[in-house]
Amino acid sequence: MEETNLVFTFLENYGYTLIFLWVFADQAALPLPSIPLLVAAGATTAAGQLDLTTVVIVASVATLLADSLWYVLGRYGGARAISTVCRLSLEPDSCVSSTRQAFSRYGPVTLVIAKYLPGVQTLAPASTGFVGVPFAGFLALDALGTLVYLGPFLAIGFFFESQVAAMIKLLEDISGGVGLGFAGLILIYGIFKAVQWALFLRGHRLRRMTAQDLDQRMKAGEQTTIVDLRQRLDYEQNPNAIPGSLRIPIDEVPKRRDEIPTRYDVVLVCT
């Protein structure tokens, strides 16, 4: 441990505060992955510089607090809150669909595994509030999911403390190059996502049909196949549907594509 005093000394001096703020930021949708910190914290507890029980409590409180804020936002902010959460996501174009599919399959129990599902971690608490799950039930499931998430990474650090220490020492020795490389990768990734999102929005605008356009087509008697792609969760919240539309949840399209008549223009309706 003497050879790796930089990281471990920092964790020893500021560990609980750092863990709380970092984990809270991660669960609040900021791009600060907490897994490496949890592994390092687990190793620090094995070295006796932090108390394992206190680390678990601090990280759990930070997670539950952030998730509770998203729950309240979803409960009282409705669909607009869900949209806001997804704009903060690293994968905004798949954020809603991933969470809707998970909730349609598992219901509120999705909270237990949400932190291991890409695109679902942040939206799951907000969706739980949106569908009206009682707060006590949400808190119980989220607490279980929090322990399922924190436990393995803290355990890895605790039981493999020497290997973690050696890896941190290696990174410290080459920290300059690693830091520049890491910053470069973040910059490249940010540019890639910005271009990808801009192209997605541009293509979406070109293909979009407004409700007024569809209404005019229908009144003019133009033959159109309308497919309602909303997930079960969305449909239950708003069971109204366009007359004559074919309801096929988006995750069922691959196996039900033959049900969609293609001799007319196909209009897809989603959230």
C-alpha cells in the first residue's frame, strides 16, 4: 500500500465525501461512471483505511437520494420529465425504448436490475414515479437494486485488493499519457455523439408526419397503414388510438412484421 499512496491516501482523507458526491452524480445522469471508484473503495476498506459498512451506507444513501429525485420528477413531471431524463442520457435515441421494453416485461421489479441495463439506469426511477408506483414500494425495490449494484464491485475491490493496488500504481506511473489519452477519447466520443445525434434529428425531421397531415390524408380517403408502436406501459397510460390503426408494440415488430400491409404508405405512431 505504501507504493500506491496517491489514490489510497486521497480516498482515506476524502473517501466518504468523494464516494457520496461521485455516486450521486452518476445516478443523477452525469457522465461520471462510479464502478472504478467503487472497486477502489472496496480495496481501500480491505486495507483498513475506510470502513466497509460506512462505505455501503454512504453509497446507498447517495444512490437512493438521486433515484428518489428522479422518482418525484417522473411522478409530478409526467412525460416531459421522461423526455428530460433521456436528453441527459448518453444514449438518448434508445433511452425510452430500452426502459419501456424492460418495464413491459418485468414491471416495477425492473428497478432491481436497472443499473445493469444500458439506457435504463436513470429512466427507471422516473418511469416508476410516472406510472404511479407507491413511494414505499419504489424505495424498497430501489434499495434492493442498489445493494445488487454496489455489492459486486465493492467485493471485487475488497477481495482483490493487491491486484487493484498494483493496477492503480501502474496507472499512476503512466498517468500523464493515460490522462491525455483518456481526455482525447472523451473528446472524440463527444464529437461522435454530437454528429450522430444531429444526423438522427435531421433524418427524423425529414421523415416526420404531423398529426394534421395524417388527419388530412384520412379525410381525403387516401389509403394508409397506421401502426401504433407504443409499448404496453404507454398504452395503459393513454389507451386512445387512431381509428383503424394496427397496434404492434415496437419490440414485437420483428416477429409480427408480416401483419403490416405494405401495399399502402405506412405511418408509424410512437411516443
